[in-house]
Amino acid sequence: MKHQYDVKKEEAALFEKAKTKMTEYLHNEYKGIEKIAYYDDYFIDPTGAITVEGYLNGDKSKEFDGLYDPASDKIGSSSVDAEEK
């Protein structure tokens, strides 16, 4: 039981790190980003990368997703419904 708790705790920490990196990425690469909302769901692929998804500026039609790679500490690939800088 403790092992499951530890794994969930590690996943939660990774998810928080991924959201932080995605926030930095969105503000650095896209125009007009005022508010970022994240969905609570995430997926960790076999390589250890984690997906983060959400929407921008309170508009659920302005969605984004990204894949955070902890090995490189970067957002690897993304899809963002916003204008690039």
C-alpha cells in the first residue's frame, strides 16, 4: 500500500513540475496569454514524459496540450490554440 502512495506522490510532483514548465513555455512562446487553466487528468508515457492539457484565458475552446520530458526538463511537443510570438 505504501508503494502505491509513494508512486502517486511522485506522479503528483511530476505533474506539478510539468504544469510549471508548460506555463513558462506558453508565456514565452505565445501572445495574449493572461490566464491558464489545467485539466486534472494526465498521462505518463513509457519514457516517463507526462502530458498536460488545459485551456487559455477562461475560454474552453482555446485548448492546449503539451508533453513534458523530465529528462530534458522541457516541453517536447505541443499543440496550442494561440498566436505565436
